[in-house]
Amino acid sequence: MEDDIEPSSGASMVPLALALLAIVLGGAGLYFGLTANQQLVPIAASIDEGSSSAARIDKRLSSLETRLAELSAQNGELAKTVERLRVYGSQSERLAKQAASGVTSNREELVKLAQKMNELATSGAPRPTPPAAASGGSGGDSGERAAPSAASGGAATYVIKSGDTFAKIAGQQGVSLDALLAANPGADPRRLSIGQKIKIPAN
């Protein structure tokens, strides 16, 4: 009888031990599962935050690329504008130089013509007689001009009449055009008005 009781007691302890082992293992698994879950929650949050930051960075990069493209387009337009202004500036400078050269050339031609007229006037043609001494008074020849009103030896004053030019006055008064221009720096030879007074330099 004792032999029969001992094996049945040992056999009944095995399931109990297995149950206890299963409970211990289940508790350990539950503990490790909860611990792992607690550790995974911050990691998941970090991953989500990293994804959100990456999305914000991508959005910011896209905005910066758009702005860069706009600035590049503006820079291209500004470069074209600068090039047009440079071309216009070069053209204006060239035209100004041409105009200045034309003015200088015209002045030289004017001086040459006046000198030739002066040479022709003084080569043998008699100088005009002042109206006061000429016969017929003020009704004389239309080619006569009033003599300068000043004592000889100093600068005289001449009153512009219809048809007068600096070249004609220089030839009639026996002075060079350059001297006449130098004596009247404020007078415009192209815009003489009747009654205007100019200075005749002394011979």
C-alpha cells in the first residue's frame, strides 16, 4: 500500500509545479511586455516627432527653393535692364561726342569763312562810310553799317542792325572773327537781335 501511495503523490505534484512555472513565466512575460511597451512609447513619440520635423524641414526647403527661383528670375531681369542701360549710355555718349565734334567743326568752318570774308573785304574793297559822314544821311546804300561809337584806340560799341552777322561785322570793321568773338563772350553769334550792342575790339 505504501508503494502505491508514493507514486500517486509524486504524479500529482508535477502538474502543480508546471502550473506554478507557467504562472511565473506568464508573470515574467507580462512584466517584460509592459516594460518593453513603456520603452517603445518614447521611441515611437521620438519617431513621430522626427517625422514631423522632417516634414517641416521639407516644407521649408521647398519654400526656400521657390524663393531662390524668384530671386534668380529677378536677377535675370535686372541684368537685362543693366545691359540696356549700358547700351543706352554708350549710345548717348557717342551721340554727345558726335554733337561736340560737329559743334567744333562748325565753329572752325565759321572762323575760316569769316577769315576769308575778312580777307576779301580788306583786300581792295573800300570800307563802308559811316552814315553821319555819308551823303544822303540815313537814306544811303543798304550795305552801309553804322560805325562803332567810341574813340579810336579803345573798344568800340556797335549796334546790331537787320542782316548783321559776326562775320559781316568783323569784315566791315577790319577785325578778325576770333577777336570779335573774344570781345563778346556773352553774345550768341547765332541769335543776334536788332538793337543789340556788341563790342568792337581795337585794331
